[in-house]
Amino acid sequence: MEVDQAEQLKELKKENARLKRMFADEMLSKEPLKETLEKSCEPLAQAPDRRKACIRGQMEQTIAA
């Protein structure tokens, strides 16, 4: 392996590690939102169109508050 290739490999590994950290941070920041939505949509989970039912439920909860 030549010096150029070794340096490029080192840079690529460094970039890969940075991207993996960014991805992990992004996933962790979305986890609380996902858990909140799952909890608030549990009673509506039996609806034929769960996504729309969950959104309606969220809107109804917001209006009632």
C-alpha cells in the first residue's frame, strides 16, 4: 500500500466514524418522540387506518387541552 492510499484510507475511516456518530445522535434524538407517539396512539391502534386515527387523536387531545 502506498503512502497516498494509506493517508486516504485513514481519512475515509475518520469520516466514516464521524458519520456513524452523527447517525447515532440523530437516532437518539428521535427516540423520545417515537416513544411519545407510540404511547399516545396506543388506544387508537385498532383503527383501520392507524396513522390517520393517531393524528386525529393527537389533534383532539390538543384541542381539548
